[in-house]
Amino acid sequence: MKNEPLSTWMEALVAYVRSGQPDLTNRQMALLLLVYRTSGPHTVRGLAGTLGVSKPVVTRALNTLGRLGYLRRERDERDRRNIFVTRTSLGAEFLEGFKALIAGKERRRPQPVSHATHA
């Protein structure tokens, strides 16, 4: 059962929580992965369509990811009405660390939980 995909995912998530990195929602993580793992250019409309959510949902996630420095919005120089969502080095670094957690390269052994006994 050790190599079961859900066990691997659980171990990665536990290591992630212990890492002290910002808590990302599943939508934020999916958005981040879409931008980094698929070819662009990426727009709010396109990302919303791919995720099957509204543009405001994507905008809220982008606001958080932008504050963290993981993604950036850039205006299209050819058509100033368009905004592209682009990668950052900090976002790439974050995902490399997360990938290492999934691969088990940065996992620490779980610490035993102490249970207090009550008399």
C-alpha cells in the first residue's frame, strides 16, 4: 500500500504543510500548474475555460498567486486590452520544491505524536 498514488499524494501534502509554505487552494495550485506546464500565452478567459470556472474565480486566484510572486500579469504590447498571465522565477522555484516533495526527495520522517494521559 506504500506505493499507492493516494498514499504518495498524502505524504507529499503532509510534507508540504510541514514546510511552512503558503497554503494554496486546489484552484490556485491547478492554475499555477496550468501556466507552468502548458504552453501560453495564457489569458484569464482561457484559464477560466480550461478550469471550467468563472473569470472572477481565476482573477481571485491570480491575485493571491501574484501577491506571492508565483505568477505575474503582463499587458500585451500589441493589443493593450489583453493581459497575459506569465511565469516567474519564484513560482518555478516553488513548483520545483513541490515536485521534490511528491518525489519524496524532501520528506522528513513523520514525528511521533505524543498522547497525554489523563488520570
